[in-house]
Amino acid sequence: DIVEIQRLSGNAPWEPIVGYSRAVKAGPMIIVSGTTATDDDGRIVGRGQMYLQARQAIANVASVLERAGAKLADVVRTRMFVTDMGRFGDIAKAHKEAFGENPPAATCVEVKALAHPDLMFEIEADAYFSDAGSAPATSQTVQAKSAPARKAKQTAAARPKKPAIKPKRRR
């Protein structure tokens, strides 16, 4: 089967400098790059306010997911990077407000700094969107195994193998 790959750009000023996409949609997966609290013009929102930055960054994730045909409820994993773990309550509040009914697997780690000194919060998200549909004609195409073939391989790999030699009993 052919899996369409669609690359979506965003508003972060670092994308053209570093050379990355805001999100990449590959089949049913949408992987969202580290996303910070920037507005539509790329300006930082909520300087000095962890909760506002977390809310804005998550809203930016929601926006790019929507462009890819998905929503926050489709997110299966988030990774949060924060400059002050002492403000974890603000981070948790924003995350729970956004994902409350559909909580993803999540990780939060404290980092020394982010891409700009005024940034305090960054989030990555992985979404599984079962109605992947087709990507626009501008996407790149690569060959990949079909979902049934992947599932069969994963199922076989998950089965415990019988030991070749039975362990000896201790008396």
C-alpha cells in the first residue's frame, strides 16, 4: 500500500531557519513538532505566564491538527518541556482543560531553556487519526507495509515464544 505523507507548516519563526515542519501526517499518524506559545504572526504570547503559554501552545497544536483533519481528542501522546517545574499546577491545568475527556499518555520534563528566553513551555503531540483519507497532491509518497501486514507482524512478535529447553526443577 502507498502511504501519503503531508507536511504542514506553521507560524513559528524557527521553522524556515531549522528546516522542519510543524506537523507531518503519515497515514493515520500525525506527529506535531515541539510547539510553543506563538500567535498567528509568530509573536510570543503570555510572557512570564506559564498557564497562558501552555494554553496557547496547546491551541496551536489543535490548529495544526485541524488542518490535518484531526482534533485534540485524537492525540495519543504529549511531551511537555518546561523551564520551571515549580509551575506544574499551571501546566497540568491547561493540559487537563484541553485533553480532559480524552487524556493522552503524557510526559513533562524540566529543561534549562527553550528556543527564546521568553518561552517557558513547549509541547509535542502524536495523534492517531483513523480516517486518514488522502493527502493533497503536493505531498510526498513513500511505500509502506499495509496495516493488516503490520498488525500480523506485531501480533506474532507479541506472542511469547516457547523455550527450546524446559527449565530444571529445583528440589
